[in-house]
Amino acid sequence: MEVYTGKGGRRPGSGRKKGGTNAAPSASQIFSEEKAAAILDMAEARAKKESYLAHLAEIEYKQKRGELISEQAVFQVIETAASAFREQLLSIPGRYASIFAAENNAKTIEQTLDTELRKALEQVTNVNNVRFGTKN
């Protein structure tokens, strides 16, 4: 008959060890250092992915609120404004050629040109007329 010592099972070496702790083994004890590094790399990758997803969600939110606009929309508005400005400037000689031919006073010609150029510049710099294709 075997004597029970209160320290574990009946097989030799089983049960609680003298002076031991019940702490769980660390990852490096279970896995090789290579596998532990791979686990850390995966955690870093997951954290990075979550960070990027959060940034994308923020961008999408700002786009829906109309706080962000696409680069394409900006270029389209600039192109439209530049084209309108060009056409307006190029139309001045045709509209005023006959008037200027009959005009003897250089000051009148200068004032007329100044007025027309200022109108064209005013139109191109009037930001309130610009719409970027957002849902307002």
C-alpha cells in the first residue's frame, strides 16, 4: 500500500513540485523565439491595420459632411474657371474693336479696357460661385 503525501497524483513526478509556482509559462517558453517574434509582428500588423481603417473611416465621414473634396473636383472647377476667364478676355477685342476705332480719346479706351478686365478678374476670383460637386 502506498502512502498519500497530499502533493499530487500517484505516478512518480506528478503533482505539485516543491518550491514551484503555478504561473503560466510565457510565450517564449512555449514557442521558439522565432514564433514569439512572429506573434508580435502579427499584433503590430493588426494594430497598424486598425489605425489605417480608422483613418479611412474619418476621411469617409469628412467627405460625407462636405469637409473634403476630391482632387479631381478641384481640378475640374479650376479648369472651368480658367476656361471661362480665357473666353471672357478673348472676347474683349471683338466687342470693343469698332468702338475703339471711332474713339479718339485714349483715356476713354483705357477706362473701358480697365472696366472689362476688372469684370473678368472679379468673375474668376468670386469664390462664392464655385461648387465642388458636393451634396449640400
